[in-house]
Amino acid sequence: MNETTELLSVRVAELYYEENKSQDEIGGLLGITRWKVGRLLTQARERGIVRIEIVHPRARRLGAERLLRERFGLHDAVVVPTPTHASELTDRVTQAAADYLTAMRPVPRTLGVSWGRTMDAIAGHLVTGWATAVTVVQINGAVSLNRRPTTAANTAATIAQKAGGQVILLPSPAILERLETKQAIESDRTVAGVIELAAGASAYLFSGGVADGTSALVESGYLAGTDVTELRRKGAIGDVVGRFIDANGNIVDPGLDERTMGLSLEQLRAAANAIFVVSGEAKHPVARAVVTSGLCTVIVTDEATALALLEENA
């Protein structure tokens, strides 16, 4: 593009975007055809003279989504703008997750869900009637070990109730103190039935936690701060469905993992539809581990997290 053409593109863009002139009007004012006006507008966008940004909080960054799909072999990706105020981040990403779940076709007949703050927020954003007759099953234990109850049962029940379906809860703690206890609970007919149903779910919806004192597993009494410190020493960067992983998506403590109740990472990796919802800088390491190790087929995240994933894996 020579200087004359570039200046003409700038003028056409000003008239079109700032003066709200039609392409026919611009052609008449500048003495060129409407077809040339269209070509100049396209060139202005391609060369960065014009940058169009959709700023609605429920808008999506389609370019970043395409790059994530291509780079990590994902079936799909949802990327929303990172808000100016950090306090709005979880709300924006979980709203996007609720929108994605609502738009899924075919509708998952059985939806396996994890628990935690992110999952609870997604349940809150779903509207009544988001689907019909969906069975929602918990994929990891959630019975609290302290006086502070988790929202796990309410989360699963809310998702099911809003879909006019039924909820199947996993009546077990997330982590048992003794392997023998875990094996005994797992052999119970009711628990075994829930685990079998979870293993055959048509889709999974889950998030990831950080390996520090803010972990839902610490808040619920399953682990102490010293336990998490030791897990970090072993390479833990976070947890997925209650299982602590390293940067390569591998279990960091096999003994702890054997005492953890619910869906295994191998089952998650084998899933045809595993939707991972994650946001915020603190969760960049666990987001990276999940997408690079094949633990999800879909990611729902914010633009800053998406760009961090793409930059490090360029």
C-alpha cells in the first residue's frame, strides 16, 4: 500500500467508523466506487489502521480460541476478555462456562461435575431450563471433614434442578485417612454405582485448584497447610478433581492419590468431552498442566490466561 492509498484508507475509515457514513456516501464524497470503499476498509483492518474491539463482558476472543484449539488439539475453546477489575474475573469466566453448557449440542444426558468455588459460581449462572432431563453426578468425593460445609451437594443439585433432571451424589469424603477405609467405602454398592455412573458420563465439567492454603481441600479439612507444603515440595502445582498434579499433569503423591475418592485422571483423559473452567494468574500453572497433558477437550478461560498459555508454548 503506497502512501496515497494508505491516506485514502484512513479517510475512508474515519468517514465510515466515526462519521457513520455509508459506503455509497463515502464513494460519492471521495469520487470512488463503493466497491473500492469496501476494499479500502478491508485493507485498513488488515494493516491495523482500524482495530475493532467488542467490549461486552460476554464477548469472546475468537482469535485466541482458534489458536488454543490448534496449539493444544482441543475440540473447543471459549476465551472472554479479562476485566479491568480482578473482582469481576471469576464471574465473567463462569458466566461464559454456563453459556457454553447451555449451548451444547447434543445435550449431555449425564453430566459429571466436580465441586469448589468455580463450580458453585457456574451453577449460579445457569438459568432454569438450560437443558431438559440431565442427570448430574458428582465425580469426586466432597463430604466435608470439618464444621464448614462444602457447597458440593448444592452445586450438583442446582445444576440438575435447573435442567429438570436428577442429581446423584457421591456420599464420601474426597480424601480418606486410610486406604483400607477408602477401599471399603468404594466397595459399597451405592458408592460403587455412583462411581460407575460417573465413569460413563457423556460430559464432564470441572475446574482446578492451586496448591496453597486457599485450596478448597484445605478449607474443607482434608489437608493441612503442612500437607500442601509437602505436596509442593514434591512438585505439585495444583489439583484437578481433588488429585494433585505436577507441571506435566502427573500425580505427585501416589499414596495420597490412592486414598482420593472419585474419577481418576486416566478416566478424565479418556473422556470425549471434558470441559475445564479456569481463570486468573494464580491458576496459570494448573491451566498449563491440564491443557498440555490432555486432561481436557474444552477450555473456558480469560484472555490473559489464554495468552499466557500460547506465549509459553509458542
